Amino acid sequence: MLRYSLYDEDQVREPDLFESYGSENSTAAENQQERLIKIGWITGYVDGEGCFSINLIRQPHRHNRRGYKTGFQVAHEFAVTQGASSVDSLHLLMKFFGVGNVYINRRYDNHKEHVYRYCVRARNELVNTIIPFFEQYPLRTSKQGNFLKFAECVRLIATGVHLTNSGLIQIVEIAETMNHKKPRSEIIRILRDYTPDADLYR
């Protein structure tokens, strides 16, 4: 699927469409068969349009802060992307899970419509809502493998291992096998002190 790195984070809110996945009223309000149909739609939709990603952002001047001791910031995201004509489907996801937000990536080039993203980035929301859901209701395509690696990385990060060079290397080695990413040997060499920082930018 296409990924976009620049987007205008204007939050987009819509009226209630699904009861929240985490709400106490969900199972009481819905017929079990209807709920299973929704779950099947969600897993199929995410199989086709979703992405689980782990990214590292170089922060060389913030090493004195707890979250950046290695010189890198670790970012984790579950995202589903759609064009403006299908944005309602993203609101369905947001209302079902009860976490995350829908953002707009305004396009002013030759594209016919703006792009929207349903994103969940908060660690507690990933650990407590998104990851348990997809563990209970697995994806059917090769994306399941990416999800399992994503879940492993997020749970490692939740323990704080990413604050050490050896722990971050462990996460990087998992993340570089996800989503057909290119090898991150440059980052691993920096973390192991084999390569000067400047080599990262060559």
C-alpha cells in the first residue's frame, strides 16, 4: 500500500457509527452474529489496507533525555489509509476500537482527492486494545507475520529495553524484517559503535 510521510494532522471527527470495541455496552447492544460479521470485515479490511510499522528517528542532540539515551527515538504505529471518498470506513474503525484518530493528508498535486489515515500510536492503546484484538482475530495474509513482529517490538519497548543500545538493536533486527524494509545495518553499526554518526547521512 502507498505510505505518505507528510500529512496535515487535522483531526477529523464524525458521529457514532460503531459502539466502541472496548466499551461495556458493546456485547449487550449487538447480536453476536452481527458482531462477528463486523470483526470479519475489520480483519479483512486491515489485511488489505492496514500497516503495522516500527520506525527510528535520529535524535543526536537529545541523548540526555530518558527516552533518547541511544540517540534514537522509536515510533510505533498502526495505520489504515484511504482516499477521501472512503473516509467513512476509517471512522467505522475508530468507533469500533475506541482509540486513535483519523487525520487528513491534504494533497495539492495531481491527485484527485485528499488522503486520510486512521492511526493509533499511543503505546498503551496499542498494548491494551489493538494488539489483543488482532491476536484474538488473526489476519489471513502475510501481514499477520508483520503484525506478530510489531506486537513483539511494542511489548519490548513497553518494558524499556529500547533505552539501551543492546535492547534497541534487538528491536531494529526484528523491525528490519517487516514490510519489506531495507536492512538497517547502518543504525545497528552506529548502536554498536562500529560506524561514526556521520555515516548514517551518507
